[in-house]
Amino acid sequence: MCRRLFLLATLFSSLLAPARDKSESWVEVRSPHFSVVCNSNEKQARRVADQFERMRSVFHTLFPKIQIDTLGSITVLAIKDEKDFRALEPAEYLARGQLKLGGLFLRGPDKNYILVRLDAEGEHPYAVVYHEYTHLLLSKAEWMPLWLNEGLAEFYQNTDIREKDVALGEPSPENLQLLRENRLLPLATLFAVDHTSPYYHEENKGSIFYGESWALTHYLELMDYRDKSHRVADYAQLLAQSVDTVTAATRAFGDLKQLQSTLESYVRQGSFPYLKMPGATEIDDTAFQTHALAAPQADSVRADFLAYSERTADARAALDHILQEDPNNVLAHETMGLLELRAQHLDQARNWYAQAVKLDSQSYLAHYYFAAISMTGPLAASEEDRVESSLRASIKLNPNFAPSYDRLAAFLATRHRDLDEARLMALSAVQLEPENLNYRMETANVLLQMGRGKDAVNVIRKAMPLASSPQETAMAQDFLMHAEESAQEQQQFSEQMQTATAAGDVTTRVMESEIAAPPARDEPPPNGPHHFVIGLLKNVRCNTPVMDLTVVSGGNSIGLHAKNYFKVEYSVLNVTLKGDLKPCADLEGRPAKVEYVDSPGKGPAPLVAIEIHKSE
């Protein structure tokens, strides 16, 4: 293993050394919506940025409902030649006989990369740019089969942005020649191709797949436009309803044998129509910001791309090299955090992100991951302010990054404070990513903490159709069952507290039978000796119906845990409560007498009862 790592480090050093010997220059151009990192020259980098901005404008006109600017940060690596391009390609394309790419789109959960070869040949010089940007816009359509995803990218890659109009769907001479010289794939085979298929990777098969995907998409799009029909939209709707690709195609397109015959005739016809979209796309390139990148900065971007493309060993070797030369490289720290997070080394990942935050408070991802990882375990009181501050900083730095809103909502809800803000944070995450089931579950969780169990149940029920796998469906069903039980218990708890208050017995102990008559426990009651302690209640944390807290007495702290805080016995002594008792909100900082069961392990002790005392 050591020898392998040494060889990888040597390899990466050898890749960098010739570039520096030749004084290779890297430049970054920042446009309003893209960051272009290029090893050619400033003019090329600005042209790439300009074309991406123009394509964005075209798509914004074509698809006004797509929330283009919520798709995450976009970094474009514009590489001058094939040699440097292959040094960054995903591993599956490096073997002999694999398809030669002119570019690729790489979507991560928190950022997007587009890799572009500047020396790619073809009639349309920006075809790769448009192809990869189409993939970006389609990236959230997880239901979309590969043939349609690639077919649409091929369809739009020949876009010609002119002074007074835009030409869409111009024919592809390369695809037509290929399809006329080779037998087309059976449509059932085309529809079944996925990312593991040789038709997607191998050069002799992949070209047919791309070509035929383009031809079928071109035929369907132009026929829909001519006939004012909506066959492609019907197909998409069926797929979104989990209908398999062949059945959906048969329903939307008709007899597949007839469609196969029509397609074979279509690719052999003499002329092809295309669409024209009136209007010019003007981009103000005076807003572009340009600056040269030092070698470690450029290397860290490439290493980050390698990490996101899962060339982990190469990325780690590169990062070790970079950090030796530039120990304060912020992006290198972030990427090391990513690698450790993927390896489930949470402590190491948190440390890398914490260092990145310390080095540069302007990195929204460093702030987010530091906080999110910190929240996976218990937090000391001294750490809570840092975590909350990082989540708020991440939102401020990137208001379109939904995960930061979601985690801040969870942070506040767990601590049962600022619940109105927590709800707004959860709703903001949903607004940014409406199809994300987990964000809707967190919204329901916040509502449970607010005592709005019925609303939480409604949110979950409406979110159920968003489940995209059996695992997600099972998760949502389990949470729905939990929410329904909690809603019922909240209602019973509220009614019984109102009854106790109406009886006037609020200054003496309220017996368990007066507060709750809970259903049989799902788990056996805790066994062991019961203890009593008088102290101050601190660190009350709720995740309905679970509650954790600490009682501080005589300088000692005892951790306590309730699997369902609605089943804890509550009472008051010489205290008048204002309204119903809300355990998660009302217990913090109060003196109380606590009954608990001795815990044989090292974990918190099971909580039995709390008697609230008057503050001194």
C-alpha cells in the first residue's frame, strides 16, 4: 500500500512538473453564473464563459419553470488538449477501446463540474459546452432514461446562437453518417441502456447509442412541434409514475416495430428540419472577473474534480502534494474533508472542514460540512454556537444551497427553540428542492416539535409520492406512523393538562393517572433501582417523541433519556404554569426533582418523572 501511494504521488508530481517547466498558465474567469478554470489563455476562458452564459439565457427562455440558479455552483474546467483532458477523465473512460469524450458533466450533491476539451473537433465549436449544460439542467430528472438524457443533450448541442435568432436541433452530420453506415439498435435495447452498459462506454458501441439517441429524440421533438402533439411529455409523465421504459414508450409512441421502421427511414432522408427561436442573446462580458491562478490553486481544483469523479487514490496523492507546497490551501482542506467523509471517518472529516473554515470564512461548503458532521454526534455547549454560526454563514454565502437550511431547521428543532424560524428554514429547503423527500420529512419533524402533529401528518402524506425507491417509501411510511402516534399523544397530553389545570390542582403533585393514561409501552419498562435527585435541568433536547436532558446537582451532571416524553410523569410543586406544560420548551433551566432508573451501561439513565420546583 505504501509503495502504491508513493507511486501515485510520483505520478501526480510528474504530471505537474512538465507543466511548470513550460510555465503553463492557468486562469479563472468568473461570470455571473459560472466559474471557468482554463489552462489555455484568458481569451479562450472568456469565450467559454460567454457561451455558457448565452446557453443559460436560451434555456431560461425555453424552460422558464426550471429553477436554473438553484442547481448548485458550477465550475467549468476548460482543458486545452486531449493529454491534459485524459489526466482528469473518470477511470471508466481511461481503458483502451473506451469512448473518446469531448466533455462530460459531473454532478455532486453540493457542486457541479463540467469538463470541456477546447480542441474538440466538429462543425459546432461549442457543441460540448451546450451538450454538458443540457445535462446540468436535466440532472434533477432522475426518472429520465439514459437514451432520452443523451438524446436531448445531442439535440441541443448543435444549437447555433446568432445575432437575431437561435437555431435549435440542427442535424448532426457525424451522427447521420454513423447511423447510415451501421445497423440501428433495436429500440427495446436502446431504452434499456444504463450507466453500466457497454453501449454507454465502449467506443464501437457507444457511438451507435449516442447517434441513435439523437435521431430518435430529433424525430420525436420535431414531430411533436409539427403536429402540436406531446408524445415526449406523455412518455416523461409515464416514467415519472414508475412505468418501465418499454411499456411507457409503447403507450406514448405507439407500436415500437413501426417506430423502428420509421426511424430507419428518417435517418436516410435527404434533409432535416430544425427549430428557430427569435430574439438575440446579449451578454455583458464587462461583468466577468478574471485572475491568474497560482499552481497550487489550479492543482487543488483538479484534485477536487478527481475526488468528485471518484478517482480517490489520485485525488489523495494530489492533495498530499499540494498541502506540502501550500499548507493553507482552503480547497485542498475541503477536498480532504470530502475524502474522509466518504470513507466514514467523521472525526477526521470534521477536522479538515474546521480547518477550512478557520482558513477562509467565505467557503459555504466548509461551513456546511463542519456543522452537518458535528450534528451527527453529541455537542458540547461550547460547540453549539460554532455549529449554528457556521450554518447561518453557509446560508448567507450561498442562499441557494438547500442543505444548509435543512440542517439549521433540524438544529433548532432538536433544541426546541426558535421553532417559527426552524419552520421557515425547513420550508426554504423545500422551496429550493421541491422533490427532495428528506426536506419535507424535516418540515414535518419541526411541526411535531411545535405541537402541530396533525399538520405534520398532512405534510408526510402529501410527500409520499416523492419517494423514488422502496427504501424511501418504507422510511416515509415509518415516519408517518410515528407522526400519527405523536399527534394522538399530543392531543391527549394537551387535553389532560387542561383538565388538571381546570381542577385547580396546579401547586401540588399531579398524579400519573391525572396526566396521562398512555397505551401499553412498545418496550418493557426499565428495570433496576429508582433514584431521586434535586437539581437544575439543562441541555433539554427533543426529537419528538424522544427527549434527552441533563440534571446538574452539587457539581455533578446526570444524563437522562426518555424514549417518549409524553409518557414521563410530570408534576409541579408551588409553581403556577402559564398554559399547558410544553416539556421541550418549558423545562430548560428549571429546578426540579427527578426520578430515574439506574442505568447499567454508560448511556443516559431512563427518565421516569419530573417534579418542577419554584425558582429561587
